Amino acid sequence: MKTKVLILDDEQIVGERLKASLELAGFTVDAFSSSREALQKLEEESYDILVTDLKMSGPDGMEVLRAARQMRPGIKSVVITGFATKDTAEEAMRSGAVKFIAKPFKMSDLKKLLMTLSGIIDNEDPSGSNE
Amino acid sequence: MVFDRITRIFRRPHAVDLSYFKALFEKFQQILEGNNRVLELISGLENKLSGQYIFDINYLKSVVEQLSEEVYLVISNLNVFADNRYLELFSRQAAIQKELKDIVEGHPVTSEDMYVIDYDDIHSDITEIVGGKNANLGEIRNQLEMLTPDGFVLTTSAYRRFMEYNNLWPEIHRIHAGYQGDDKESIEGYDRAIDDLFSSARIPPDVMKAVTKHLNELHKRQKGMFGLAVRSSAFGEDAQRQSFAGQFKSFLNCQSVDVFSAYIKVIASRFKYAVGIYGGQRIYEETELPMAVGIQQMIAARSAGVMYSVDPSGRRVDCLAVSASFGLGVGVVGGTADADHFQVSRLDPTQITNRRIGTKRTEMVAAEPRGVKSIPVREDLQERPSLTDDQVIELAERALLLDRYFNRPVDIEWCFDDLGKLHILQCRPLKLPPKPRVRPSEMADALASKPVIMRRQGQVAQSGIAAGKVWQVNEDDDPGAFPVGAIAVTKYTTPRLTSIIRRAAAIITDAGSPSGHMATVAREFGVPMIVNTADACKLLADGEEITVDAEENIIYKGILRELLEYGVEAEDVFRDLREYHILRHLLRRISPLNLLDPNSPGFIADNCRTYHDIARFSHEKAVQLLINLNMSSRRFRGLKSKKLKLSIPLGLSVIDLGNGLSSSADASEIDEMDEIQSVPMQAILKGLTSPGVWSTQPMQLGFGDLVSSLTRHSMSDRVAEYQGQNLAVISGRYANISLRLGYHFNVIDTYVSENVNDNYIYFRFVGGVTETERRHLRAILIKDILEKLDFKVAVSGDLVVARLKKLEAARVLQVLEEVGRLIGFTRQLDTQMQSEESVQECFRAFFRNGRNNK
């Protein structure tokens, strides 16, 4: 069974590219740039992982996290954001995120993380990054 | 405040005041630290260009701000340190900062209403204006300085103006809506309607004026009649997983008067039915695929064709493929003509691994007065190869350079002209079938059994995978001799080796740091690089085949095809995001290094064109100034110094700039060696006071004839005359020692820290009591010894100047200990150098004594 991932980033092109890249890594991916549409889809279908940006118009990332937790209690949520502060990270974790990633991040790190979350690989190896 | 105070102090340079030196030295350290922060910020930005990162505009804004601030600080500190000698750096910095701000805020550097740009002015950062293929041609022409056709580009702004002027979009949408069927009739009807629409379109007068001006100029440059090629280059056509190869029209051998009608036909081809099938709904969106068009001088081709930097058949990732025929190569590109096919090793482009010579019955040539025609190939030539082996190799080397430069496999159109010169006509990314980017676990298992030469030694400066033959490089080697596709193994990272970077498949160095200048250039060219491995030069033999995994930092013996195959797969899904264009654009003003050689007359502040230039210039000047400042020991006369009591009669006084002495050393004399806390000073003293080094007895040289000549003239009894002039200015990490021993004068200036980029040793030696020839021989001996210790040495008469840079602290301290021994050793050599043989004898004796002392 392929792991199902829902991506939400208000920059459509970023979502599309994340989708393309994650699909190459073997995930099944749906990408949205509107949080309303994403939440609607989440209501209809079950996903294993949610990857969301924080700053968006409409329901923002925090609201999406909380709604996702309520609708799909088993979902694992990951936040990716360019506005990373300790406070937002803490709030995101309280709202149900299991991981908080600040931009810029390495695509391979995101892939590794999602593989860890979906049980494809056992442990996340932070030393894999070259930075 | 501090700034003012220091400036005041500096304006009284003759005032003797320890705080003056301390303040200056602090400035020096701040310059080094600032320089390092600048280099780290630059390398962080460059890493983001690898196509593996997700980032946004806020990130770029904040890094650019930090960078501008740091560069400004470095310049301020340098000017305090150098008595305002480099004020012009401020205006250089301000100009660059302004440009960066414009780029990051989205003000295009090239004006939006610029309809025409010459190829001479095109770089990849204006891809949005000239389209991907034209941007690549600009890079190839202006950065790589290869031959490309002369000419100019009608920009995407010209395209927008054309579409608006003729009000074409509403009509196109109408036509599109009207023909929805996919039967032959509908398709033909649709295409005809598009043709009709465009045939009535006119070139806007302002665009026409600009084009006419550039056509006239091109005409002048070409000195007379010439044919023109009109070629499409849409922005975004190479994006994602589509290439639109062959979808848009091009016209060969047009006359000037045909340019406008050809232009309109090229634009029309963007809307054809087949393009819609290929590109989908996207082609009907007004912002998508804006079309730039190149107007190029035709090259009279003797032979021409295409090549792929990776053989796309997928069976041999270690090979590239060349297809060629006589004439203009139109058929080869289109795949219709019978052509010659060559396969060449990527690991060694001089190896043609396979060839298939086709029967070439016809060739395409320019027709009179316009267009192209097919003519028969002379019968005796039909079965002959259209390229010589040398030409195939030249092409293969070129393909590898371009692959390296664009950091991905490429598809290249080329031709050889009547004189046998190679021209690049087009270059675009080669689409290979996508493969998973995360390493499959099977690969890890397969690799586990492969022989490893080096594992996790040093740091990765640019990640990637490469394989090839080792080629050891010295700084003074001719860069042109470096074989394209070989793996460069070298002791140091130095900007002087920059010119081999373009030719190398990978670079491995003994010393250096990932934020050093050479690493920056490697990232610029996407060449995998591992630095600071300590002993790559020892472990990797010249000519040995290796595979470099600069992702996991492992070097394998032999060529590992499975790893290579994974490596050629460039993940480019993010590279065409807007942020990437902005970043590339920014980096053009930040990271190229133009000031390479500090000894060249062009190494001046006014020539700093990027932040990297400013950082490099400031660093170099700061070190030079510090050395010169402390070389003049008169500056220290009258300063309160402390006598150092040593087991040898050196008569050395010490001035502490901070952390050079332990706090207990507050008397006027330093009794114990361990009161010296200056790390480099400790190392030098350790060498200087090691057993036998300062003996006034004959040395254990082991060659009797020399020994007899030396003892009587020992300088030990004369040293007293010069006492007081032996001075060390030290801090925790720094030491400057000026020694007058006998009749020679010796200066050592050194800085040692955790940051490899800061570390250096400067060694200067001059003078003596004997006649010129002997002094020169001694200089040669010192040169030989220092070179063996990895210094770069210049000798002029009896003057020896040597420099060693960018080694790890531990290694610098080892060398300093040897330098300490050398100081003692040379002191005893003043009179004994008689012949070339004595140089060699003494050289051996120095290193023999060194071993005995260990």
C-alpha cells in the first residue's frame, strides 16, 4: 500500500513540484493551494500524512492542523514554513503537528522524514544532510 | 566611538602605545571573522542552487540583508586597519547592494520594455526575457567563451507587445473554442484559422525599429551578405518534464527582409494543434510559454549534428552520444537523414567506444537566395565518416564541459565550419526517464562490498557523483594540460586552479575549506568537490580509476556504474521556480570571483565586482598589511615589552596583544615557557629549543668537510650586539617574530585558528655575512626545506619569501615547530654553504635531525 500524502501550500507551483518529487519517491500525492479545498478533500478521503504551509488566506495552517486532527485523528501532520519562530513551532505542535520544518529545507530531508513517518524506513538519519 | 578612537590613534602612527596595536590587531581579527561569515553566507546560498532545496523569497531577502551588512563591516574594519586606503570599496559595496535589492524586490535589471538584446549581453539570469535556449547560448558565449552564432534575440517583451498590438489572444481563444474535435478536418481547420489570424498580424512599429537597428549592426559586424537563422526559444519550454523539442518552427538561411515574416510564423507555431496536444491546456494561458526568438548569423557548416552528454539509450550511462552528417545537419537533428553515430566514454572522452558510419547520400546546404536545399554527397565521401576522430573527441570534451556547467545532462546542436572551427548552435537540458531520488536500499548493499579508498575524510564542498581517472595537479601546472573528465587531486585549494574546475569531473583536495574561494567556484560550476581530506594526494595515485561519491563522502576504487547511473539523474523539479531564478540572478552579483591573483596589477579595489571579490580583496590586504606593519620593528621601539628567559641565548622580547601570555606573567621577565599561551608561539619555541637545534657546537651534519669550516665563525658570540631587536608580538592565535641573528634578518608572521580559511604562515629571510653566492645557496637551501614543508616559496638573490595558507590548525602547528627548528638551523649555516652539494647535504641533515629529535 502506497502512503497517501496531502500537500497544502498557497504557492501552487511549490505544491505541484513537491507532488512531482514525492511521487518519484513512491508516494501517492494530492496537492492543493487553497486550504478550503484541501479541508474538503480531507473530509472526503483519508490520508496518512498532511504536509502544510502556515501562512495562507482562508483558514490558515494552524486551523488546518486542528481541523485535520479532528477529522482524521490518525493523520501525521508536518509543517513547512518560511516564517519559523519558536512560538509558531510550539503552537503548531500543540495544534497537532508531529514535525516542524523551516524553509529552506532539503527535499531529500523531507522525503526521509515522510518515509520515516510512513514506516518505509526505520529511523530518520539527520547526518544524511550535507549542510 | 571605538571607531573614532582607533582612527585617532591611527592618525598618530608614530605614537607608541600598546593599546594602539591591540586595537589594530582587534580590527584584523574582525576582518578575518567578517570574511568568514561572508563566505559562509555565500556558500549557504550557493547550496540552495543545487535543485534540492525548497526556500522562499523571505529567506533570500534575509540572507542578502545579512550579507550586505557583513560586507559593509568588513570594508569598515579594513579601512580602519589600513588608514582609509580602500574607501572606494564602499561605493562598490553600495552599488552591489542596490542591484541585489532591486533583484530581490522583483525589479528586473533588464528593462521590461526591452524588445531586443544582443547575444553578447545575455546571461542565464534573464531567462524569463530571452527563453531557456537563448539564455544557455548566452552563457556558453559569454561565460564559457565558446563560439556561438552572432546575433540577437527578440525578447518575451517583444512577444507580449506583438500579441497585444494585434489583439491576438481573444481571437485565439475564440478559434480554440470553435474547433474541439480531433478528426483530421477539425485539426486542419484549426491550424488554418491560426495561420490566417497570424498572416494578418503586423509587427508593432517600436519593435520593428529596434529589430532594424540590430539587424543593421549585425550586418556591419558581418561585413556584407549573410544568411540568418530564426529560432524559437520559449520561456518555460524546458520546464517540468516536457521539452517541446521540435514543436516550434525555426527558419534557416533567411534574408534580412524575411526576418519579420519568419518571426510571425515562429510565434504562430506556438499555437498549432500539435503543440496543444503536447503541452495541453497550458498553451492557451496568456502568461504561459512566452516566446522569445533568436536571430542568428548562419554558419556555413562543413559538418553538423547533435550530441547528448549522456547516451539517452539508457544502456551506457558512462557514455555520451554524437550524431553527425555533412552540411547543415538539418536531417540529423530531425532524425530523418542517415548519419554517423559515435559513442564516446564520459570517463575518458578520448575513447571512442563505438562507431556506426552511415551512407550519407545527400546533405543540406544553404540555397540561393534563401532557404536550404538537399544536394548529393560526392560518391567517394558517402561512406566516409563526416567527422575525424579528433573532431569527435573535441565534441565529446565540449559536451562534458557543458554537462558540468549546466549541472545536468544536455542535448546540443553543433557544427564545424569551413575552417574546422566548432560552433555551438543550441543547448538544452536532456530529459532522461525519471528515477527515484532516494537511494534504494539495494544500492547500499551493493556498494557495501566495493573497495573503499577513503571514507568520510574531509568535508563535501559540492555534492554529486563522478568517476574517472585521477590527475594530480600542482598549482603551477598548465591548466590546459588537464584532461577533460579527469578527477583533479590537489594539495591546496587556490583560486589559481579555477581554470581546471571546468574541465574536472570532480575535485579532491588535501587542505582547504568548504567556504573557501575554490569551493565557491566548484559550486558555481556544479563540480563535485571534497576538501580537507588530509591525504588524498598520497592515497590516490595518478591515473588510477576511482568513483567519487560526494553525497556520502566516500571514494571507491574503480568505476562503479550503478552509482554513476544514480548520479546522472539530476533532480530538476525545483529549478525553474521563480525563487531559483531570483537566486541565480542574485548570485551573479555575489559569488563569482574575478580577483584571482593578488600579484596581478588588476588586483585593486575598483575591480571588485561581487561581494566575493570584496571579501577576498579585504582578506588579502589585511594579511599583507599586518605582515608589513609588524615587519618594521621600529614601530615597537620604546614599547614596554617583556624579556623571555629561554634555555637558549636568543634575547627575545615579547609584546602581548591579548591572551598571548598567562595572567601570571606580569613581571618584566617571563621565566617559564609555559607562561607563553600564544598557540603559534608555543609551537615555534618548541622547535627552536628542541635538543641540538641551538647547539653552539658543530652540528651532527655527518659531512666532515663542511663541519670544519663552520665552528670558528659561529655567530653565537655576536648575537649580543643585536639583542633587543629580537621581538615577538603575540596574541592567543597570532605571532609575529622579528629576529636578527648574525647578519641575517628573519620574520615569521602566523595566525592559527579553528577556521582553516584564516590560517597562514609567512616566512621572510634575508641577508648574511658571506659573499653573494653563498648567501644565495643558503637561500636555495631554505627554499628547498620550506617547499618540503609545503610552503610556496619565492627566492630572489638572498631573499626568501614563503607563504603557507589554509591548512588545519594541527598541521600549521606541526609546520611551525619545523620552522622553529629551521630558525636555529639557518643561524648556524651562515658561512658553510659552498656548493650545490652542500645544499643537498644540509637539506638531508635538517630532516634527519628532525627525525632523530622525534
